[in-house]
Amino acid sequence: MKSPTSISTWQDEASRSFEVPVRSEVGCCSEPACSCGNAVIPKDSGYLHIGQKVVDFRKDCPTPRDLLRKLNKTQADLGCFETFELDHGAVYPRLLCRQAAIRHQLSLQVAAQDAVDWWNTGEVPLRSTPTSIK
């Protein structure tokens, strides 16, 4: 993984990534409103939806350790050491079934390739998933 503090060009920025550990050989569609009923998604398939909120949140915390530090700092800044509600949609990309990816108008080719890359490397590109809308 590239160092997030290095001086970079536009091309280098486009190739930055962040880590999202793969914890299983299967996943489920994480679209709450999807009629698929949280369909099981086998390894090397599905569509990854990387929202702009995720990119904005993760740009300074590319590793799980960096993410934990940021979350701990956020909690300390709030002045509470109790549990605070975490918006997972702003921290992690979402694995989707085809139906949900189409509903979000994602570029299916890019979202599918991002999913395969994530399954195999645990890394996600630091950019939002392009849409199919031109």
C-alpha cells in the first residue's frame, strides 16, 4: 500500500487504496432495501459500492489500525467513552447483489472488478464507484 503522506500526482491519487479485511469465503447483499433478502454472495463475485462518504472518511485511515485510531479519536473528541453509533455506510464499502448494483446505477463492470479485487487482496480503491449514468 502506498504511504498516504507521500507527495503524489493525480495518477498516484487515483491508485490509492484502503484495507477492508475479508473475513469469510461468502458475503451477503448489504442493501437493506433490496428484495433479494440478503442474498449470499460467493467469493470472487458481487458488486462493491464505494460511496463518496466512505472515500471522504477513509482517506486518512487506509489501514484497520489507522481506522481504529480515528474512531477512538472521534469518540474522545465527543467527550464520551461509551459506545457511539457508527455509520457503517460511511466507513466501509458495501457488497451488493446485481439487482442492488443496478438500482444504484453503478458501473457493473467496475463494481464487479472492485469486488473481485477486494475478495483477493483485502484492498479497495480510494475513489467512489462510478455510475452507469453518463
